[in-house]
Amino acid sequence: MSKSNLFINGSEGDKAIVLGNEAIARGALEAGIGYASMYPGTPASEIIAVLDKNKKHVENLYTEFSLNEHISLHGAIGASWSGIRSLCAMKNVGLNVASEPAQFLAYTGVKAGLVLAIGSDPGAPSSSNEQDDRWYSLHNYMPIMEPSNIQEAKDFTKDAFDVSEEFSFGIVLMAPSRLCHNAGALRFGNIRDRKNIKGDFKKDPENYLNLFSLAVKNHAKYLERNELLKKYLIESKFNKTINDGSSKIGFISSGVIYAHLMEAFDILGVYDHKILKLGFSFPISNELIKRFFEGIEKVVIVEEAEGFLEFQIKKIAYETGFKGSIYGKEFFSRTGELTLDDVISGVSRFLEKPLPASFDFAVEKDKELSNKLPQRSGTFCIGCPHRATFYSILKAVGFSNTEEKERDVVIAGDIGCYTLGLLPPYNAMDFLTCMNAGLSIGQAISNFDKSKKVIALVGDSTFYHSGIPVLLNAVQNGANILYIILDNSWTAMTGHQKTPSTQKDIDGKPSANVLNLKDLIKSLGVSYVKSLDPNSVKRFSAQIKSALKEPGVKVLIAKRECVLQEIRRNKSMLKNEAKVAETGESLYEIQKSRCVKCNECFVELACPAIILKKDEDTGGDYYYIDPASCVKCGVCYEICPNSAIRKVEFDLKSEFKLKKGLSEVTV
Amino acid sequence: MKKFNIAIIGLGGQGIITMGTVMKNAALNSDLQDVSGSERRGGAQREGYVETFVKYIFYENAAEMNSPRKNMHSPMIESGGANALISLEPLETLRGIKYLNKNSIVIFNKTPYIPISVRMGKTKYPEISFIVSELQKVTKHIYYYDIDAISLEKFNSLTQKNIIALGILFAKADIPIERSAVESVLAEGKGAENNLKAFALGLNL
Ligand code: SF4
Ligand code: SF4
């Protein structure tokens, strides 16, 4: 958001461009939260990040990047029981980790309002699955609100706290990445007075001591509260029916998919069907649906994933004796993101309405081209220590991309920036599922397939999340495995939240309570533990080789800070880019005459700062280090087998003037 | 109700998201106007595909703005639905072809960033002439520049290329918001001086 002060100071009448995630945070702020926490995860990270960033200007606000989602939701519950409105956020798969507190929340109930904002990730652009967390509510009874746009993201969040208090449920606020990362205009409301946010824990043994017969009693109590909530939802402002046409077809939808649906109607020029917008997708009141069914012969449910609404509505149709037909997943895919295009096509198929010609043409053109275009995947940033780590691992196990050999070690992947190591050119992972699956699955594989060595990878943030018991388990059970912790001191992938490894903040301030990772690992009973700089690739690679020969659990810590954070801290370096150019500086350069294009730097290491250029004189290509992007990590310099890379004094400006920069990169 | 859709695409690290934010902030003045559009970012990683949509909505009157049949908008742009497409990477322009119709304005940067698959020798990067001819099958309004080179030459850095591209957009397309609104957003933001220069530079290309 451009005017970040509006985020905390804005009031009724103000308008700003905000992200969906920021709108959720603002809604919570307007509702008077005193507690906000999360374990970072795309697409939800900005929800708590924006509160954390602004907290010094907000009275009585506690924020926490918890070590995992289980802890984070428990924290929110503790705050709620102390009378503090609390917001907890996580990505979809985070709820698997927090499912235990979520399971108990209906039993114990809340005191002050509690909202759990979940960023789902259909299409999995930033996740390892497409899990639709709404299904959890069928057994944990957390009510679910689904805002459709940025304004609702703010308004629903604010209202969710009231509903939470009235019915004593934690409320799930469901936002898919399309909403989390929608940026648009938000009209602000007023912020509740923050002076009186003060904790007061009142004992409530009947609700909080949830065991034996009390648990059974609490079970009955929440089923009752659920019925009350259903009744309230028959006429609440959250579920809206549009009934201004004569058609006997009714559409039901929720969340962002509802926004797609309304736009699809507009694009197809269809305006006379009955529509139900469910602001609450759980629970759904039979009476609400029964009323909607009146005068309707066909119902179409438009939603993403496996049909959570359809499941509930078909049950209600049976219970209320609806005689018409209900459609849903026949027209809208169960897998992948349901895009605006998918909704337009599905509605057009159902209504047998022709698609606009420009739409058809564009879809065909895209289909025709998409197979012809080279794929593009993300890669590590220039100078990223993970690149050096993967390079070292692959060299240590004798694997090369240019020679297309089979690699006989098993490499267990895990979740973080380093997950990109599974992509070409490294192809350095054999499996990847959830947080800390790498070492646990790897341990079993090493147990049962003794012919292969197993290397398990983990990042520092992931290790602290839930890796300590996994490592302890490996030690206790005598595993034979090499565990490489890629410790870059930050939860980098989600926008650089601190981890216990963070030594210095980017303003240079030393962190309190920095953990000594090596000591921690030793204390778990690992005797083979070494910490090295992965950018010294030869040394690191040799170390991996010798570790693989040892029995038992071996831990190598690849210790080097995320290069982006290092650069941000040394901002002066960037700010003075112009000055650098004028004064010249030592840079790395490939000597054309010595380079034999062995591809060690260009393909094996694949640093994106090393590019292909056309030789004006010969018409051939040569490898070139782009001085505007190279961050001088020196890794290519170390690995070139032909000593073709050297450090030179380089004058940026004259080079650009001479050659007009990158304009003649060959393709 | 009038709509104007802009799709902005490119790679992580090219300032794509910023372009969207600037264009959206320039549309906050009018009450009868709405703006949104989702972003797709590839985590903190570099060189992945990034896109952002800018959707301007202009209501005829308050009744339309309050009508539930009219006032809810998808954060996405449908196939063939972009009035303008800006792409900061030539190959990616072709990935954005699905947003185009015969009236769309296309502005693209012709500096290629070679994907890993090409680096490994597994595929070939398309020639600029191929890219242009494919685009021409959809629309005749195509403008391309070596924006990287222009940015380097004038600013000694690549940071300004996204704002130069916005300037070009205003020069070539009939954007329904005031140019001065963009300028005032730039004037309030970081690096105002260079950004205003870059915008003016783009306007005159
Ligand atoms: S490693 Fe050295 S010789 Fe090989 S391609 Fe790179 S610069 Fe050329
Ligand atoms: S020194 Fe070499 S490896 Fe490091 S950033 Fe520069 S080009 Fe890339």
C-alpha cells in the first residue's frame, strides 16, 4: 500500500489501494485486536507482516511470528481467553499443523473474538498441495466466512469478531491467493478505541477443562451453538439472494468464485437467474436453502476444488425434499485454480450460451502456442547461497547436468526457497511433500534400501518449525543419514521473517536470543556436526563427500545469510550504484579468450548473472557476466576449471556507453 | 458501466507489481470508480513468471454502483479481455497472448531473459520476429522497444524500466485515467525524481 500511514490512521471516508491480505489485517485492527500471530506461509504472510511492521505505531498490539501454526493458534486462544480479540493467520496446509487446537476450539469456545484467516492456494503456485481447508469444519465446527473482494475482506473480518463472541466459535476467514494478492481500492471504517485493550483471564473450568464427561457436555453445547448460528444465518447480511429475474435456474456460489461468476454473467450478458451468495459457507441453514429453492427447477453450484458447498447443499436438498436437479462439479473442475475463464466456460456450457468470439479466439491461440514456448521456472536469486549448496551437493555425489548421469544418492527435499533445487538444472530432489517430511521419510528409506546413501535437506525456519523432534528421532533410532541444514537466517520465501538463527536485523540491530544451532544439534546427541560456508563450494563439496562415508546421523550446516538480506543491509552499496559506476569497482569477468564454454558456470551452477552474448566480430556467442546483476559472490570464480574468470577493475558506465548494455544479448 | 483492463506481465525482479500498484493508486479520485486486479508473484524467487492485472471500472451512476449484478468484479482478466498488455520480457509476451483481442494495445520490452530450459540447450528461445508475427495474428497495435537498454543508457540502472514502460503505455493507448494522476503518484513515491523522468521518457518514445 502506498500510503502505509492510512493503514493505521485511516478512518471512515478514507480510501486506499491495499492488498487483500492487508484488508484482512485492517479489518482486524478496526475490530480492536490485541493479538496477531502466524507461522509465515504464502499466500497469507502479509496479513500479519503488515501488522507487525506497523505495531510500534499501534497501541496495545502484540504480534508474533510463531515457530509453527500449532503454537500460533494456541497463542490466539490464550489471548482470547484473556479477553483480547485475536487474529491468527496461516496458509492452507498450516491448518494440518494447527488442526489439534482447531479441533478443541469449538469445545472450549472463545472469550474475546478469535479469527483464523487462512490463505488457500488453489492451483498450488506456492504450495505442495491444493487442500481445501473448508472440509475441516465438518468435524471441528469452525464457522467459515468467505469474502469475495477486498472490501468484504475487511468488512467480514471486522464482523467476524462479533459473530465469534456471540456464538463462542473461532471463525475461519477463508481467502484464496487470488484474494490475498488482489490489490484494489478499500474504503476504511473507524478503528475501535484501543486504550482499554487489557488482558483479564477469568477462570472457566467448565469450558476450559475439556476432558471426560465435561468434554461430552461441551460437545453437546457446541452442537447447540451451531444450530443457533444457523438460525442467525437465515437472514443475516452475509448471505445474499438476488431474485429479480424470472428464470427457474438458480446459481449458488461464495468467495472469489462468486466474483468470477458475477463477471461471467456480465460478459455473457445473462441477468435473469436467481443467485445465492454465501458469505458463510459453513454452517449452512436448511431454511436458507429451502427458501432459495422456491420457484427453482435447476440449481448450479459454482465453486472451486472438490465441492464443499455441493456436498452440503445436496444433503439439505434431500432433507428439505427439493425435487429439482443440482449440478456443480460436472461443469467446474475439481482440480487446479478455478479461473474467471473456467467460470465463463462452465456457465456458458450449462446455459448453452455462446462464448464471445474474442474469448474463443484467445483461448485457441493460447492453446496453439503454449506447447511451443520454452517453459520458464523460477530459480534462486543471483548470489543465493542455496545455489552454491546444490552445486556442492551435486558435485559431491558425482552428478552433472551436462553429462546426464543417474545420481545414486537419494535426496530428500523439504519446504522453503531451497525447494527450487528440485527444478532444472539441478533436479536435486527425489521427493517433496510437507514440512519436515524429508528427514523422516529419508530415515526410513535409508533403513530399507542400504544400497543408497540418503541426504535430507531442510532450511533453518523449517527445522525450527518441527524438525527438532524429527532429528532427535533419527538419533534415537540409530539412523544412517546426512542431514544438511541450509541456514540462511531468515524465513526468506515468505518475505524474510526472523528465525532463531537471525543474527542481525536488516537495520543492523543484533537480535535478542540468537540460537546457537550447532550447540542445539550437539545437545540432541549428534556428534558429527559441522558448520560451513556453502559459497566455498570446493571445501563444502569435499565435506559432503567425507560425511557420506561416515555411519550414523551426520549434520552439516550450510551457513550463509540470504543474499537479499545481506544486500538490503548494505544498502549503501545499492544506493551508490551510480557512484560505483563512475568510480569503478572490482568485478568478476569472463575472459573470452580463455573460456572454452565447458558450461560449468553457465549450466551446472547456472547463475543468472552469467549470460550469453553475441560476438560482434565473429558472429558467435560468448559467456559474459552481466556487471549490473552480478553480486560478486565469487562462486563462479572458484569453480571455473579453466581459470577463465578473473577479478577486474571495471568501469560500468563506459561499458554501457560503449556497448549499449544488454541490448545485443543473443537469443 | 465501462471497464478498462490492463495486463502487466514479466519476471520476478522486474518491478511488475509496482507498475500495477502505481496504476491503481492513480485511480482513487473518483467515487464512481472502482479498481482491483490480482497479482501472481512467485515467492521471493527470481526469474519466475509474474503478472498483475489492473481493472478500472467506471459506473454510470450510483444505482449501478449499488447494484449487486454490476458491482462485483473478478480480480482476473478473461481471455481476450485486455485493453492493453505490457510485457517486460519478449517470450512472456506470448504467454500473455491469451488476454488479447483485435483492439488490444501491446507494449513489450525486447530484452530477453533466457530461461533455464534454453540455457540447458533443451529448447530454443523464439526470435523477436516470430513473437511479433504471432502477436500480429491477434492485433495490429504492437509496440516494442529495448527498454532495458534505454533504462541503462539514461539511468545507468534497470530500475526505471517499468516506469518507462508505463510512459509508453500512456503514449500509445487511450488510458481512461489522467496522466497527471500517475505523475502525482510517482511524485509521492520512492525515487520520485528518476521515476518522473522515466515516465516522461516513455511518453516520448
Ligand atoms: S566455467 Fe570457465 S571455461 Fe567454463 S564456461 Fe564458465 S568461464 Fe567458460
Ligand atoms: S560472482 Fe559469479 S556466481 Fe556470483 S553472482 Fe557474480 S556471476 Fe554469479
